[in-house]
Amino acid sequence: MATNETKVQGESLEELLQELIFWVRFSVRDEARQWFEETLKKDEQKWVYEAFDGRASWGDIQKTTGVARSTIRDWGRQWEELGIVRGRGEEQERRICRIVPLRSVGIEVPPLPKQKEE
């Protein structure tokens, strides 16, 4: 049975890519963690960053985190300039998506505040 899978020294390209991703993450994890800790100093910043999942609206994030919508937008713009989030969609339907979850660099995100009942 013939396969179309390219192999390098007996390993598939997918296997090699996964290994490469592991070693890149492993080699920069401590530096990335330190950089994120210096950039996202407040709990509120960590909450908002994690809420940038590419699906949530500004209003959704405000409701979840208790952070003002204008602050969320400002942080989103700053972080997009830094390259740690990216925008998706047209301006009216624009969503922001984080590049990596904080847990992937070893940062615990504090619990969200209790939501007030309406």
C-alpha cells in the first residue's frame, strides 16, 4: 500500500513539526513567561487577555471581567501592536484572538470576580 506521506529519516512531516514546536516552546518558555508577567501585571489584564478567544465581543468580555469596554479596546490595540493578539473580521464585527493561552507559558490566571446578578 503506497502512501503520499513524506518521511524524513523515518518520521512524518507532522511528527517532525510537532517535535519542532515542542523544542521551540521549551527553549523560549521562561523568557516568554517573564515577558508576559511584565506586560500583563494586573489580574484584570490577564482576564481580558484570556477572554480574547476570537469569539467574544467587547460587551461579552466586559460582562465577564468587569473591565470597562474602553479599557478592553485600548488593551486590545496595545497588545495587537505588541503582537500578542490579532484581530479578526471587519471593524463592526471585529474580534480579538490571543496568540497563546497564558497557561502555555506557565502563568496561572486568577479567578474571575463574582458576577453581579441583574
